[in-house]
Amino acid sequence: MTAGCLSSLGFETQSAWRDPPLVQDRPDAVYYPAIVEGMGMYGTTTAGDVGFALMHSFPHRFWNLTGSNKTKVVVRSSDSLHLMASVWDVETNTILPVDISAEVSNADGQVSSTNLWPMISPNMGFHYGDNIGLPGEGEYDVTLRIGSLQTNRTDPFEGRFTEGQSATMSVTFDTSETYNLEYRRLGEKAGTRGTVDLMQMEMVPEPLAPPKDDLPGRLIGDDSSGDATFFVSVVEAGTRFGDGDRPYMIVSPRTPYNRVVLPRMALSVTVERGQETVFQGPLQASLDPEISCYYGTSIPELESGDRITITVQTPPQLARHDGYETAFIDMPPIEFTV
């Protein structure tokens, strides 16, 4: 493994952005990329009960996903930096899967406005980001705006995040700071299945799903689809989950190796008993302070021998950095018997 800034590794800055190394024979799974880009912290702040973090790196490619169709976003000559953000509930340190926009202004007025892409990367996990262009070095105000939370939520979040929120941070764009961030080559690991450790960021919660043993209820199934790991549990009636009158199924998908949450999916479940279908319906995207992002629905009482099928209607609609762009796309159904 080789680490250092771009210049110390013998790269011309623009050349490294526009055509960085890319593993040729990539598996349809999470893999070690050829390179891992460093990240710098501009700062954190709060507005109401929402925490905001603003980060930066040098511009780099990523892939957008629409349905199951993947499109590569290349670095443009006008791109100055890769701007990133995370938002969370300050009371519970729960990452919030909301829409985020960024407006950048200087003394002359607004210079950039973009809706940040929900993204996933090996070293940052789930976050938001985009490449943006700036007129030059200097002082800027960055205003992050979030929309209301559109997913279901359990009782601890009842009535919260129903309105948008915004926060503004003053930053200094200094090319010597951004362009000298760490740039690691992963050598022989590149292209093999696995991933790097997540960055440790003070004051910013990690976007993780809980270990399977910490999921509420009774674990009834676990499997993999498209290299995502799925844990399925059932919580008895009368808890904070569901309508309270029936058991509640929790489906918690996450990345392999480091348990990063996978929001923005569409899932459904079918329960079959003998020749009869006793339940069929969507799993609602939901948020809970103990489980983070998950998918769930109220179901009838399960019996031994019931067959469960979890179907991925839409894979995670997340932009992907190198290392994730081949995973979580072709996701066949998961089937198991209670």
C-alpha cells in the first residue's frame, strides 16, 4: 500500500482526477479499489435537532444509479473539489436519510447550487456529495438544506423531522489543503473482494446498521443478495414497531464487512404456508434510533414451515464510488423457511 499526496506520488493533479487507476476485472461485489481518496473536514454545526457535517476532497469520478442502470460521472475541467455532507439527529446520533442541497456563495453572491447525491464509498460509507466548481481560492459560505423525512419512523421519532432545516458554514477553499489530502494505492489488494475500514470522524455518527445480535425481536433469517447482507427478524405485537396488534417484520440490509446502511431501496415480502399465500406486501422504508435505516411491515403470526421471500424491487438508489459500483445492483430474491 502506498500513501501520500498526489504530487509526492508523481501525479499531475488534473491527470489524477480525470483518469485515476481503475481495476479492470472487477467482481460483481464489494471490492478493494485501486485507490482510496482522503477526506478533509470543513466543520460541523447544528440547526434545531439536526447535526450537519461538511467535508471536502479533490474531485473524483462516481457512478449514479437510476433503477438498475448505472452511469459514470467523470471529472470536468471546471470541477474544483468534491463537496460532501452528513446529517443526523443530535438526540440519538441517528443518520437521517433525507434530501440535501448545497448552495455556495462568496462576497460576490451565489457561485454554485446543487442537490447532493446520496452516495456510498469504501472509506466514508453512506453520505452525500458532488463535484462542484468554484471561481478560485478564498472564503465561501456553504448553506446545506434538508427536506422533511419521507420514510416511516418509530415512536421515538414520531412528529419529528416533518419540516426542512438549514445550516450555513463558512469555509476556506485552499488548494494546498484539498489537493494534498491522502491518496492511497491499494496494490495487490485492488480488485479482490473486501473493503477498507471506515474513517473515524469525531462528532459525526457512523452510518451503521446494528450487529445482528442487537436487532430487536427473533432472528428468523439471514442471507445475501447482490453482495448485500440481509438480516430478518420478527418483533412480537405490542411494541413500538408497527400497528401494535400484529407481529412486525424487520429487514435490515447492510454492506458486507462493515455494516453500512443501505437506504433508498424498494423491498417486498411474501409469506407462503403450504399452497396458500398468507401475506404479500411492501416493506416500508423506516427509521429507528436503535436500528437506523431499515424496512418493515406488520405481518400475520408466523408458523413453523412458513416460506418467506424478500424481493428487491429496486436496488439502493445510491451513487457509488470505486469499490461499490459493481455491487447491490443485480439482487435476486432471498428465500428461507421459518
